[in-house]
Amino acid sequence: MIAFGPIPSRRLGRSLGINNIPPKHCSYACVYCQVGATDRLQIKREHFIPPEQIRAEVEAKLRAVQTVGDRVDYMTFVPDGEPTLDADLGRTIDLLKPLGIKIAVLTNSSLLTDPSLREDLMKADYVSVKLDAASEKVWRTINRPHRRLRFTAMLDAIELFAGMFQGTFATETMLVRGINDDERNITGVKRLLAHLKPSTAYLSIPTRPPAEHWVRPPSPEVLERAYQSWAEVHTSVELLTEYEGNDIGSSGEIEEAILSIASVHPIREDALREILGRTQTDWSVIRELILRGKLLQREYGNKNFFVRNLKH
């Protein structure tokens, strides 16, 4: 399914997800990725799904959402991989704009060195870039980028884009214990934020099952220290450390809806039970999906999550 949700977003309200990339094409293999391991590490932009097909499926999903009385605040490109690998991203945004809903793109920022991509992203209303590291060494440890990517070139491209973009520009930093939560990296990111001046600098921690089982969030003391440090140079620093809630839209066929959300957004068990309750669906649907190998159960932070098995 291309369009899924809407799901509660800590940044964007009610967000209708757009999955424009097959699993899992990405330029990074982040240790904390909630989608799982990167199957195809790449930096070349490709034509994946025809823009007209994305437009048709998004429009149909919006009609279904409106039918059940739900709302959508943003249409958000947040796929199984890196959304900017889609060579048709700009054309797709053009086709979606007449629907009258703001468009967001959440990117790892690695491909912003491409002028054609920066031009594509200029069409969006909201762009968030990943900023986990202040040095090449930490960047390669936590984000594990494609070997041909260069850290300083990426930072220069982020600065160039931020200075030109007319929409809402935000950054997001994921802190992982023992990887990028030391004082040196926190101070380095602080300097970058002071220079880039995003509308909001989001500070997040892993809250769902990560690609690497050993990934853990920083201590509360370290998180508070990072927040206070960044607040010295930036007036809008927000913590993304809490669960977003269970108000996940479930318009359309329930099995398909669950799988589409779980492919990019691991679903906590209590949220899944709420979805089933609202649609008067028995838990046997979940058991069947697990037996068929389509859904996997994972534990993280003493909570049960359900993740789509992208190999099926």
C-alpha cells in the first residue's frame, strides 16, 4: 500500500504516510532504524512508482479517511527507505499539491548535494533533515552511510538548502547511548544548529525496535543535558521521547491497513488492539498474519511491537 494511516505524528499532527520507495532502498543503514536492516544501500536516484499511481492511491485514501470522519494535517513522504531516492519526487509533489493538504518530506539529508533534489524539495511545505553527528567518525558509526557519501559535502548542502527553502525547515537528532551521546558530539551538533537555525530542532531517542538489538536510549541525565545545551543557542528545541499515542487511522481493509502501517511504523500492541476494537476485528487476524510470516513480533523497552516482515 502506498498511502497509509493517518497516524499521530509528534511533529505534524495527523499524518497520512506516503510510501514511495520499495523496501529497503536507502543511502544509510542506521543502527537505530525502525524499518530494519537496509537491503540495498544506494545513492543513485531511480524511478520506482509512477507519480500518477501515487496520486491516485493518495486521493482514494483521503476519500476513505473523510468517509470515517478522520482528518489529515499533512501528507508525509516517510517510506520504507530514503524518500529522496525517488527520481520522480518533484513530479509527485506537483500532482499532490492540488489536493489542498500540506506536504512534508522527512529525509536523512544525504543526497542534498544533488541540485535537482534540492529543487524537488523546494516544492514541499515542510522538510526535516537528519543531523545525528557532528563528525565524520560518529556519522559513519551511527548512520553507516554509503561509502561514496562525504560528510562535509552533505553539511554544506544542508546549509545551502536551509538558506533557500521557503517552507518550514526542521532538524532531527537521534541520540543513541554510547554512540553519539557524548559531550563532544552534543556540543558539535549544538554549533551546527546555531548555524543552520531550523524552525525547530527535534531531539529524539529510540522508542521502537531498532535495526541493531543493542541500541539503547541515552540516560535521562544525558538527554536533559543535551536539551539544555541546545536551548542556549536555539529557542525551539523539542524532545521526541514519548510514544505518539494509539490514535492510528484504520480506513480500508483491516489486514492491508495493518501491514502498510507496520512496514514503516512498528505498531505497539496496545495500539493494534485499539485498531482491532474500533473495526470489531478479532485478534485472530494478527495470529494469522504472524503464522503466514507477514508480521513479526518484537520486544523493545518492555513493550511488544508488531513489524511487517519485508521479506514477505
